[in-house]
Amino acid sequence: MSEEHTEAVHKKEYKIIVNGGAATVDKEVLSFDDVVNIAFPNRDPNTVYSVSYEKAKDPKEGELLPGQSVTIKENTEFDVDDTGKS
């Protein structure tokens, strides 16, 4: 079995909920930017966003700030809001 095939077999996917819609990610730790990019794929770099989450692995719930990350689990829920221009 090739190394590439082995990685594909062992890669885990997680179903998460972002702003009420389902999304799938392939890593257990998501950053603030990862989550905002899922919610707003064509985001304006001059816009400020807020991210809250619940049902995560560690910590279980809270606010995610720029530069922070959270360890997720299946069905972690995120709410991402566009709070306006910076």
C-alpha cells in the first residue's frame, strides 16, 4: 500500500454545523479563520466577524477570537456573524 493511500484511508472527516448549514472538514482542530472561511468563502478582509460555538470537544463552548482555535467533534455547531467593517 502506498503512503498516499494509507493517509487517505486514515483521514477522518467531521460533520459540523456552520450558521445552520452542514459542512465537512478533515481536521480536528479548526482556527477562527477556518470557520469564517467556511461561513463566508468570499469574505471581505475589512469586515469584522464574531464566532461562537457549542458542542465542541475542548473547550465545549465559547467565543472564538482571531488567532484562536478549537478542538471539534462530530456535530460541533458554529455561529459566525458579520459585525461590520473594521
